Amino acid sequence: MTSTPKSSPASEVMLFPQLPALQLIYDTAPIGLACLSRDCRYLQINQRLTEICGISVEGHLGRFVRDCVPALADSVEQIVRSIIETGEPVIGIEVAGQRADQVEDRSWMTYWHPLRTPNGEIVAVNVAAEEITERKRAEREIRSARDAAETALRHLRDIQGSLIEAEKLAALGRMVAGVAHEINSPLGSSLTVASTLQRKAELFAAEVARGDLRRSTLSEFVELVGDASAQLVSNLGRAAERVQSFKQVAPDQTKSHRRSFDASELAGQVLSQFARQLQNRDIALSLRCEPNLAMDSYPGPFGQALTNLAVNSMTHAFSGRRKGNIDVSVRAAGHEHVEVLFADDGCGMAPDVERRAFDPFFTTRRHDGASGLGLHIVHSIVLDRLGGQLRLESKLGSGTTVQIILPRMAPDRSAGHNEDSSA
């Protein structure tokens, strides 16, 4: 530096014996302290600085910073010059380097303050140095752990998304199986009736061809045709109704489009797909729905939630061939909401299971292939997609009740929302 020192080096070094309070602070301070002259010479160094920086008092006292620490000289001189010109301290300067006796990189946080005479003249600069090597190492480890955790979380979310899609497809598959069972019965009956009618028609045609048709035969054939026609209309009507229900529900189950619908009608269509499976397992389904429950919402997620609740009851509440009842009610909850109550009298849940029922990947039947996503999907759909509320109550041995309160006018989830993320 080009500035001319106000006093000789000897007098500057003797500055501290003349200030016993300052000398005491230097001797007892838990952080490294040094005093630099205006031209960047070491006037004083305390014991702590020699410990954390690995320097010796003899090798630095009275010498220029540029001679002792060449790598830091430019920065030190710039800071000292700034303090002398502005009179303001410089706080929180991080310094990185190596101790003279080590090769490991170390870090220090430094604080620079002017040292003034009684008339305000800046005669030196005090430097306080706190070693932060361990803190920096801990921060690096924390960042590394955080990055690893974020990577793992992204991977887990990708896996969860894939499993949720698989669960949705599995639910649709179960619905298809239910529809197939429901259609098979009326179509099978229709085929039997049609085959019988075909044989009777052939016999009737043969009698007509022989010319010995009797009135009793004609009356019998007319009565048979009437009965067969009625049975065919009834059975084919049932099959057509199931197909129509499936055509309405299936697209909603795979996509999340908003539209107007009747909550009671949709609930009936969705749960009817499980009628045969429930009947085969001797589980009675009671569905009580109030009429005219118009909603402007997302029928796909609505149906998905009911599907998952039904599958969850069959899988968990009535496992091991246990018989029972499922009661579902859909009714108005004021003018702006619809309440869905889904209750079973199955095995129920223990308190620790009830507390974790909606947690992702939590299941008590993993050995049976359960994914632990069924009720988590219901929770996500009701709260995140449909804007509703969800409450579960269960008691071991006494069944489970799920209450869902949904707004008739669902909140708009279109902005920045992936259609399928509701599951």
C-alpha cells in the first residue's frame, strides 16, 4: 500500500501494552484476533489465531501480510484500504485457504473493525477470525443428503404414480369383470330362451307343412312366443342397461373430465358393477340414494373413490369368507353439498391401523398382493380433486364407516393440474 504510516513500526507494536484492557481481550478471546497496521503489517496476534490458523507469532508479528500470506494479500489490503477510506467496518467476509502446517482446505469467517485513537484517527484495523471449517463441511453434507433425499423422493413419487395408474387400471379391470358377470346372466338366459323358441318354431313349421296343425298346437305356440318374447326383452334390457352404465362410467374412470351428473345415479351405476361379486361372497349391498342430487364435478374421480371403497371392503373387511353387509347412502347435506356414507359391518380396524388407513403404501394384507394405495387414492381424490372432506371411523370387530362430504360445485382444478394426478 502507498499510504504513509503515521507512526513507526516499533511504536505500533507497542500500542497494545499501552492498552491493558485490549490486551486482556486478545489474550482471553475464544476466537482468533489480529491487529493490522494501516500498511498491512501484523501488530498483534492472539494465541487463538495461532491455533486455528497454524501460524506463529514470531513468524508474523511486525511483518507485512503480503510477505506472510501472499495468496490473501490483495484481499486484505483492499479491505484495510476500504476501512481507512470509509471508516466503516467490514463484516462477514469468508476466507478459504490452508493452514501452513496442513494441506486440508479450511474456512474462516472474518470481521474487520477500525481501531481509533481518542481523537478518532484510524491507526489500525482489528481482525476477528472464527473457524467455520466444520460448519461448512456439515453444510456440504446436509446439502448432499438433501439432494439425495430429493432424488429419492422424486423416484418414490414416480413409483407411486406408476402404482396409482396400475391401481386405477386394476379397479377398471374389476369393473369390467363385474360387468361381464352381470351381462353373462341375462345373455345366457336369452340364449336358452332363443334356442327353445327356435326348436319350437321348427316343430311348428313342420306341423304346418304336414297340414295337420291343431288349434291347441297353435295356441300353445302363440303362448310360447309371447312368454319367450317377454323373457328376451327383459333379459336383453338388463344386458343393455349394464352396457349403457359401463359406457357411461368406464370413460369417466379412465379420464378426469368435468361434467354435470346426478350423484345418486352415478353411485348406483358404479356399485352395480360389483353386485355379482358381492352376491357370490354372500355380502348384502344396501344402496339408499336421494333423487335429484345434481353435481357439477368430476364423475371419474367420484366413481373411482366409490370403487376403491367397495374393493377395500371386500378385500379387508370381509376377508376369509366372512359374510356381512355394506350400506351406502347418498343424500343432500344442505343446499351446496352431498354426503356419501359408506359403511360395512366387517372386521373393523385396530386404532393403530385406523390412524394410518390413508397413508400411502400402508396395508395389512401385503402378503396377499395389496398395494396400500386404495384408501390413499380415496383420500387424495376427495380432498385434492373434488374439494371435499373425509372422515373414517372404525372399531375392531364392529365394522368401518367412511363419511364423504362433497361440494355440488367442485373447485376448478384445471389450472396447472394434471388430469390424472387426482388419484
